[in-house]
Amino acid sequence: MTKAEKQFRLDILGPRPQDVPARDLADFIQKFDAAVRAELAPVSSEDSLREPADAELDVLAFRYSSSWSETADEPTISLVAISEGSDRLHFAVAPRAIPAVARISRSLASQDFTLLTRTAWQALHDMSQVTKRRAWGVRLCKNAALSIEEATVPIGGEVPAPDELPAITGTTVIRARVIRAGGAKPRAELRVPNRSSLLYVDVSEADAKFLGQRLYEHVVLEGVATWDPETWAVREFSVTRVTQYHPGRVADAFRALAEVSGGAWDQVDASEFVRKSGADRIDLRRHDGPDIGGRA
């Protein structure tokens, strides 16, 4: 494949060249790039809305998977030329990103955005808000060599936003670092995994005393959690029990599980079980959830 064939073109429809602010153009490109990157990154099952991968695009992905080694600074798409004033944008695309651009073109052409991850869909929606605000249209031009289909977001049109995912609630156990505890209405400030900000929870007076004696130490909390369905960060937590944290070894945990099972799994062939259950068809990169004592 020649260098020229590893390029694609996006046309901005409607405005005169002098009516295209550089800031909005950069914002538009950044959001399209975000959609491409979202199609590359491993994500959770809640982020992936699509059905099993398209066979044609899977072949395309395999074809380019060994032809490019990604580094931290390696771009997925890069603007290499602008023609016809400022309305025709020519992009070079990294080989590993070609299937992502092809899938985006297919989703735009068919208006079936479940072909994409939810994050990519949201990025395309955000991109269309830029073009709608500026009264632009967008045309992704066909490139048969890269399986890129022609697709258009008309002037004034937009990509619909994905439906909001419901929060997930359930009982769990989490490990947390105590930052503060007490007050007229007993509360605790906790640092928990997979959450950038502190988690504030109401506790009983007895639990507040227990936590107050363990500032800047780790404790174990049992209760009911509400998780963000996209990041699995804990949004809310209702404490039912607080205990000391006793670090253990993984080997001991597996030994305890084996004892509890009473030998029920001793005669089970793990590979055969997975094959019969159909789990071998699951992309495990897209199916992670909260774990006890970790990303709860």
C-alpha cells in the first residue's frame, strides 16, 4: 500500500474559508481523533455497545496489527494537508487506526452507532455539536483501499448522543484509607481505589471512633455501593460494617476458596468448561467489573 493510500479526507461543508475559526477547527479535529482513539483502547463491557466485531474490519485490523508499533507520542491521525481554502482536510492515519476510521465511517453512513464503543459514539456526538454550532456539515470521503465509506453529517445535523447508562448498585467490600472521621453528624473521609476525589460516607458513632483511631491507615468496609457504569468509580457508599484490614497472600485466598468448594471443581477441565460455555468468544478486555477489595 502506498503512502497516499494511507490517507483519508474530511470535508467541511458550508462555510467560506475565512469563516472557519482556527479554534473551532482544532476542536473539531480533536474530537474526531478522540473517537478514533476510543475505538483502539481496551474498554469495559459497559463502554462497548456493539455486537461481535465485523469480520471484514477484523481482517483489516489483523492486516495492520503488526505493521505499526505505538509509542506514547505516536499520532493515530495527523493533518497533512488542507486544500480548497480550509474546507478539505487530508489526514494520514496510523496503520493500527485504519480499522477504527473504517468503523466510524460505517457507523456514520448507516447511522448505526452501536457499531462503536460508547466513548467513541460520545466523541462523535461532541464533534457534531461543534459543527452544528458553526452551521457546518461534514463529509468523510470514501477510500476503498482502507474500507472507509463515504458518510455525511449534513449542515445543521448532529450525531445523537448515546443513552445515559443507569448507575449500578450492589453489596460489596472495599478497602479504603481513612483521611478523617468524626463530627457532630459522624462522617468519614476515605480514599478508595479508582476514584480521584475523596469518598464521604455517613457512619455510626461507634464506627467513627473506630475509624478515628486508624487515621491514614487502611480499613475494610462492607456495605452497599453505587458505581459509575463507565469508570466503575464508587459514586456513593452506605456502610454496614467496618473492620481492620489484614493484608493476605493470593495463595492463601485460593487455598481458602478450594476448601470452601469442597472439591466440587476438582474434576472440571477448565478449558473444556470455557469452550462449552461460549466464554471463549468473549473479548475479556471489554468485560471487567468491580472487584472485591479493589476497584469496587
